[in-house]
Amino acid sequence: MEKSRYFIKKRGGLMFSLKNKVAVITGARRGIGRGIAEKLAEAGAQVVISDIDLKESQKTAKEIAEKFKQETAAVKCDVSNKKEVDALMRKTLEKFGKIDILVNNAGIFFQKPFLEYTETDWDRIIDTNLKGVYLCSQAAAKEMVKKNYGKIVNISSIAGIIGYPGAAAYCASKAGIINLTREIALELAPNKINVNAVAPGVIETPMTKFIMENKKVFAQTLAAIPWKRQGQPMDIANAVLYLVSDEADYVTGQTLVVDGGWTIQ
């Protein structure tokens, strides 16, 4: 049987092909974002590493280019700032001529009791985590509609589905991403643009280091996960790879939970 045109051979197996695709990944200098950038580059995409830290973004872009033999670019961007978001898309177009894929991964997290939250605390998280998804999605979609093709994946969290102590703004932002994903998917479907979300559980990254370093908290965390292990960036990257591939053309407005079973209990 003839193999699907969407697949390429890899180490004796198969993987989704993103050959000739251009992908923008925000918050990609490390952690989940870097894992996603590596996976998409491995599948053949040219990737734009976007982050607030330009020096580290350039380092990441260079390492990915060398490892996967794909052309990359690094662009500094604060996703809560419209001018910087517009500049990110403009620089991507200047470098690669198009935008096929957008992964909204940039986000921040900190814990603080709800009664001690300040307006500044709230705005900081909502502006980055939720407003950033709106700004980047709108800017990228304006280019995608010109060619009736595009894939947008928003990184939410299981904190957008269940509560998490000391994370009121974070939970609100991630829940907002899930429903924003549905709404954008509805509006962009006539333009053949797929919009989906991935909701990670606890993934081993610099942002969750505080969990790993506290033995009691780490034990409690593992106890809540049926698979009895924390997730890795590649667990999320694999889910994103499917959703940005042409094999997922009929999937839109959905949230794929990748949490080792945390939310099924």
C-alpha cells in the first residue's frame, strides 16, 4: 500500500512531515517551547524561535539548525505587546515569505493566595498567557487567510480544566485559552485554518522546578498521576506535531489533554 504523503520515514518508522512549512513558536528558548521547536524542525519545518530573551533564543535557534539541518530564525518578542507581535510576524515573512504554523506557547506562572493577589499580579499573567494568544493568533491568521491554510495550536493547561491552589490568574488564563480556541476555530474554519489547544499536565521544565525540588510536593504530584511519572517536553511536542500536520485537517476547536491521566480520576 502506498504510504501517505503526510509521512516521512524515520529510524525505521514513520513520522508526520512538515517539509516546506514555516512554524512560529513563542516562548521557545527552553522547556516545552524548545521541545516543540525541535520536534517540528525534525519533521522538516523551518522554525522561528520567539522569546523575550533574544540571546538565548539565538542560541536555541542555532542548535536546532545544526542538529536538524533546517533553517531557523530567532526573534525577540513580548507577546503581550502588539507592536512586538506585529514585528515578529513581519520578520518571519521577511525571512521565510509565509507563516504556515503558529504555536502559542509563551506563558508565565507563579503561586500566590487568591486573597493576596494584586491587580498587577493578575494583569501580568492574563496579559502574557491570554492576551498574548489573542495578539499572536490574530496577527498570524491575517497572513494565513491570504492562502486559505494555517495551523494554530495554543498551549493551555489542565489548570484551565481543574483548579490549582494559589493560581487564580493562571487557571483563569488557561481556561480562557480553551474557549478562545473554540471561538477562533469557528471564525477561521471557512479559511481552512485549524485552531486547537493542548493542555499539559505537570511537565518537567524550569517553570515547574519548584515542584521537583520539594520531595513532599513531588510525591503528592506523582500520586495524582495514574502513569506515575511527570511529563516531558516531548510528550507535548508529539501532540503538537499531530495537530499541526495535514493529518489533522478535520480536527479543529479541540483541546487535547496530555497529563498522564491526572484529569480522568
